[in-house]
Amino acid sequence: MVITGVDHFASVCEAKLVEWYHKHKPSINIARHNVVIVWSSKVLQNYKCLVATTVLDDGVYAEYTYNGDKEELYEDVYEKVTNTCYKEE
């Protein structure tokens, strides 16, 4: 896989997360317009982004890393386990 720029990388990541949902959570109807790039960075030939969706109470987000030297894309998908607010110790 060859990534040709920041916009291309974002597009590939959005498509990959939609593919992940179709494979692992087929009961959730999701399309690319439901995918949000939360954060993205490029350093030299390497890219990284955090991706989430507009699916409520889903808690899924993904991290994509592109290694430009090896022309490989890595996908890590996470689910939120807890969300705790601590106001005092």
C-alpha cells in the first residue's frame, strides 16, 4: 500500500474503520460519513491518526499507523471500558 498524502491517508483510514465495523459489528449500520478523524499527524514518511464514529454509546475508536519505509498500514481498534470522573483525591 502506498499513501500519497494526508488526505489520502485520512480517506484510507475512514474506509478501513467502516470495513472493520462491517466485519466485527455487522448489526451496526455505518458508512464513511459516520467516521470522524479525531487527531492526525505526519512525521517524515510516517502517518498516524485516531479515528472514532458518531455511533452513540459505542465506545469504539481506532488508531491507524502508516509506516512509509515498509509501506504498511497498522490498525489497532479499542473499546472504552470505563469513563470515570475524579474531582477529589
